[in-house]
Amino acid sequence: MKSKWHLNLLACNLLPAVAILTVSAPAVAAEADGPVSLRARYTFVDLGTLGGSFSAAIDINNKRQVVGRSTRNDNPECDSSGMMQPCQFVFLWHGGKMTDLGNASPRGAMSQPRSINEQGVIVGDEEVSVVGSDGITLSNNRPFIYSHGAFRMLPLLASNSAYGLAYAVNGSGVVVGMSQDGDETQATVSWTGEKPSRGLVEAGIYRRGTAINTRGLIVGWQYPPASGRATNGFVQTGTTVINLSQPSSDTWSSAQDVNDAGVVVGNMAELGFLRKMATVWTPSNGRWVAKRIGALPGHNVSSLSRVNKFGDAVGDSYNGMALGSQRAVAVINGRLVDLTAELGRSDIVLTSATGINDSGDIVGSASVNGATRAFMLIRR
């Protein structure tokens, strides 16, 4: 049976049109460990931009509110780490409309929203540029929260801290991320009521939290600085930090997200310093058991960035030796899906999937006629 494709146009308040592509995918039997074809119906939506040529969708909640970043024009007006680039601003997309939320700070150059919860609270971080007395521009990332129609910068662990990131916000409004301490040590931090609280500390270890579920389970990654040793994914439960690298801490790994069932997604190398592969860790009797998902054919690197309550996850896959090979992937019912292959369009390449909600809607970045655009796949 061949798939049927239907192309329609949806009016958009910011751009002349937003492309929508409805996909009816055939049911195809596949090997247990290989990529499979989707068995569901999806609608592809190009979310548009704020006026420039660039946009990227980052996360989506169950109300189909999508948060991301976009340029307003293509003029190199913002100094980002010493390079002039088009400024990037936070957007909120909902019901066919993209709203420009701007920057969190008047000195903000490049905004990076990272998470949105069911109440529409957005967290992320922003590159803030400060010109010193010597005329040199210094840039540091500072965490922010957006709620009730306004941005606020989140405080760091120490008044002289220069650097921090906010990665995720759970349904209770608790934010998790990373902050430099007064001695420049990087520590996991959670913000409750916008007040920072340092996570568990271990001598000689830098640690950052990347996700938190409604039970307060925190996941992330850690490493001993300036050691050349591997980074390790971790789960923090209560006063215990569990190392996810298997078989040993010499194996590279990173935990990126966790759902309310405690299922963790991210990546892990097979051994030592080998290239990392998409991995799912499932809790079992106080331990987390790893299952490597693998990569698309011809690829040797993959990772997962988000997981929904059913354990379906999204991420990317690529060949580390081939530029332009990155493809968005999903893990549906435990099997790897090439999302670009589902579209069958020569002018659209889905390069990265960064968010999935409990309905199975997916968001990320696509290359559309050579431009990077935010997209959504709506599950029907």
C-alpha cells in the first residue's frame, strides 16, 4: 500500500502561509532492532518565523503550545561570543499563531528557551553581553523564567556567579538546571518559587540537572573537570545520586529527560570513548537498566532528548564523519523511526526532534529549501 499525501495551507498571522502536510503511513513489518515506519497519521506544520529566515522549535506541552526561538531579520546585530549574528528571540506558538516574546534581558543577545510545562511556564537561558571598562565584551548565559506574561532572571547560587542554565520546569513549577558557585564550581540547582537550592555536592565533580519529573526525580550529567575522564549520566533520587554509565564510570553517557514513571532517555557509548548511541534507562528495583536503541542505517551517533509519559521519545541520529547527515528520529513503542523518511519530500529534511507531548505530537527543526525552520508533527 502506498502512502497518501495531502498538502494544504493554513493562514498565519505572521507569515503569508504555513505549510501543512498530512501523512498516512502504511503499516510495515520490521526487524525488532531496526528502524520502522510509523503506524500513525501525522500532519506536518511549518511553524514559520518572526520575520527572519531562522526558527527552531524546542518543546511542546499537551495543549500544543510550542516554545522555540527565531530571528526577526537576517541582519548581524547581536554580539554572540565575539561574533556578530542575527539576534534570536523567544517565541510561543499556539493555535496557528506565533507570538514574539522577545528577550529576557535588555542586554540579551541569543535566547535559548528549553522547556514549557502544562501551565505555559517557560524556562531557558540567554546569552547576556556586558562591555567591561576595558571595552571588551564579555558574554555569559543566565537562566530565565517566563510566566504570567513576563520574563524574570533566575538568581544564581552566589552573588558573584557569572554563569547558569535553566533546562526544565515540571508541572509544579520547580525549575532545574546548573549554576556556578562562588568558586566557579558547576552545581545542579533547582529553583522553587524562583529561589535557588544547590543539589547534592561531590568533591571534584561538576554536575548539572537537565530534567525533573513531578515526583522531584532529577536527571542530568556530571564530570570531573580538567581530567580527560568521561561524562556520566545520573539520576538523583532523594539524597542518592545513581551513575547511569554502564559497565563503569569510564563509559560516556548523558541523561536528558525523565518521565513520571522514571524512564530516562539520553545517550551512552558502548564502551569507553566510543561514539554515543541513543539509550533508554528503565527503573527496576532501585536500579536503572540501560537499553541502547542504536542509530539509523549509515549513522554512528544518536541521542534522545525528550520522553513522554508512554515512553515514546525523540532525538537525532547522524554520521559523525558526514556533514549534513543529521536526521530527526523518534522511538515509538521501543523502535526507531526516521521521521524524514516518513515525509518523502525532497525539499524538507527533519534534522532534529526536540519535544514530544503525551498525544505524540513532535516538534523540532527542519531544513526547508535550505533554511532552518521550526516544525510540528501533529498526531491524528
